[in-house]
Amino acid sequence: SQLESRSIPYKIGSRGNSILVPSGQVHSTRIYLAGKGLPSNSDKVGLEIFDRPSFGLSNMQQRVNHTRAIQGELAKTIARMDGVEAADVMVVMPENTLFIDEQSQASASVFLKTSGPAKLGEEQVRAIQHFVANAVEGLGTEDVTVTNSRGELLSQEQDRDADAFLSDQQLESLRNLEAYLSRKAEEMLTIVLGPGNAIVRVSAEINRDTVTTSDITYDEDPVQRSSTQTTDRTQTPNPSLLSTNATATASSATITTVDSTTMDNEFAVGSTTADTIQVAGGIKKVTAAVFVAKKEKKDSAGTVTYIPREPVELESIKQAVSLALGIENTATNLTVEQFEFHRQEKVDYLNEFQKYNKYKTWISIGKQVGYLCLTLAVLYGFVRTFRKTPIETIPLGVPLDDLGDFAEAGNGNRSSGAQKRSNFSIFEPGPPDERIELMNQLIRDNPQNMTHAIESWLQEDNGKSN
């Protein structure tokens, strides 16, 4: 309809997905349609779906329209991000139930078509996840899946239990640690084995339990705090003395006295108590997997033969990686394996990426040159507008020798002086009244030309005087 309103001839392409216009009108038509917001994704219906009357729609249809509106708005917004050419969003909204236990979790899937072979960064993918999750009620970032047109999963699987204990900053720190350790070992092996001959992946296990540990340390040398001495005296009668010596007194012969002394010493032992609290989120264990490429040997025909590496070399690589990452060299913590690397896909992808970078570079150069040309054009127009334009002599439209002819159309009393006036010009001496009348007549007949003529005469007089 926009093309028909401007009378632009067009026809539909053979596949039905393009519109053809004359080559001379391509650029102007694109600019016009871009100003109208066209072409737009007609299948992306946003909140404008509610602009149409919705009388008679059921609750199910209303929910479907609401979901379509959210999907369309999200897709249109994501498509405006740098590096994204097109986007599709699918949102699954659970139905409301009376029981909370039966309530299902909302989920969403985002399909992206990126510009060129470059992939979106991890931060961009996470931004898309958070953007979609915050736009849909009851949707978490872990329930948003992001894939691209090549069938690659861009979003990372997140552990719900880990999210319950760790914040986003802690999870980001963990991923940064894994990436740093992987890059550290990979760069070391690249120097030794060559580029593209080693792949290192590190996984860190998070401590999800909060543990409190108490350590008590006792001093070896005790300190005496007090000393107590206790004496006990016991007196008992002696029956044998009483039977032999009846006259003995009771005080000397019949009583036996026994004394006992007890010494009590109290010592104090010094102790130190240390309480250690290990919160959730700490690094509990680090494991690593290392893949190295087998040696390659090419013959004269270009055939590649893969030669396995010696076990001693693999053990040396394992020991070096263990020391570089600071982990124990055990089978459960570190493994090193050798494989035949498939490099063709990597080379094709690298060539495609280089072509894309070259294309982007030329586009950037073209934009800069275009901006420079536009700036020069504006400056040139500015100078042309404000520079002094040379004054050209504009003819009066009436020859000076025939100036007297104007009197033929005048009154009859002026016809007698026509011949006299035709023999002089306004620059020649003559009667003052006739010169003034001649000037007035010229101004009335052609005021614009007369104004330019007077300016020209004044400039000529100034030039002669100088």
C-alpha cells in the first residue's frame, strides 16, 4: 500500500519473499520505507494486539493473546541488540490452580539468529535470560533457554540447589575462576605443543554446607594454683593391756593414737579455643581434564599420519598441569588423554570469521569515508552560501537610445519632446525635469531591473573614482 500510494511500480519475487522495484528507485524507496518503520516483522505481534476490540473472547483466548503479546514484545526488543539479526521467544505460562503443590513452573525458550559467524558473549546471553525472566511473572533465569540458528546451546545449565545457597556474584566468581585456570594451563601447553594442540577444562566444586569447627589447645606446663594439707588423728583403746595390768590408768594403757597427713595440690592447665566458620560458597575441590592432539606427520603426497605420544610425555604433561593448577596429581583430580583433533571445521569457521571481520572492517571504513564526504559537502555548501557573489550587470530591458519611446504611450503633450529625449541618456547632460521624469518612468515600468541597474552604475562610478 505504501508503494502504491507513491505510484512506485513493483512486483513480487519468484519465491514470494521479496519485492522488486526499478533500479533507479531502490535507494529512495528504502529510505522512504525505513522512515515508515518498514519492513517490519509482521509475525511478531506485540501489545498492539489489544488495540483491536476483544468483545466475545473467552478467558482462554485472552490468555493466549496476552502470551503472544509478551512473546512479540520480547522478540522485537531482543532483535534490536547488537549482534542479533532476528529473535523468536516462546513462553509457557502455567495455568492457575487452587493447590500450590500442583502449580507448575513457567519456562521460556529464546531462538536467536546472529549477525555473521560470531557468537554472543556470555554476558549478553545472561542479559537476555534476565531480561526475559523479569518480563514474565514467576519465571526464573534458570528456566530460560537460549539457542542460536546453528543449534548451539548458549545458555548454561544452572544448579537450582547452588542458586539457593550462592548469589549471582559468587557464581560469576566461580565461572571466572574456572575460565582463568583453564586459560592458564592452555596457554602453557600451547607454548610447548603449539597452537591448537591442547584443550584444558577445569571444574570447581562449591562447598554448599556451612561448617563450624572448634579447636582446643592445652598448654604443656601446668601452673599450681593452691596447696592444702590435711592431718587426721585417730585414738582407739587397747584391750590386751587392760587384761594384764588392771591397775593401769585408762589414759596411758588403754588408748592408741594414730595420725595421718594428706597434701592436696591444685594445678591450672591453660587452653586456647579457636572457632572456625566455613560458609557456603567456598571452593571445595578442583578437577581438570586435558586433551592433547596426537603428533601429525605428512608424507610427500600430503597424507596426514597420526603418531601417539609416549607415556612419559603424557606423564610429564600431567605433572606440569598439576603443579600449574595447584591440584593433586591423582586419577580422580586430573586426567590427560590424547586424540586426533578434527581441524577442518575449525579452519572453515576461522575462514568464515575472518571474512566476516574483513566485511565489518570495510563497512566501518565506508562509513567513515561517507561521514567525511558528507562533512566536506556541508562545508562546501556553507562556503558557497556565505561567500560574496559577484554582481552581474542586469540589462534594463529597454535600450538607452530608445528611452524616449516610452512617451508614445503617454499624453499627447509629451509627444513633442520625444525626439528631443531620444537623443540623450540619463548619463548625458539634459534638462533636469526630463531626466527625473525619465527615471520615474523606468522605475514604474520595471522596478526590479532598475534597482539592479542603479547598483551597477554606482559600482562602476566607484571603480572609476578609485
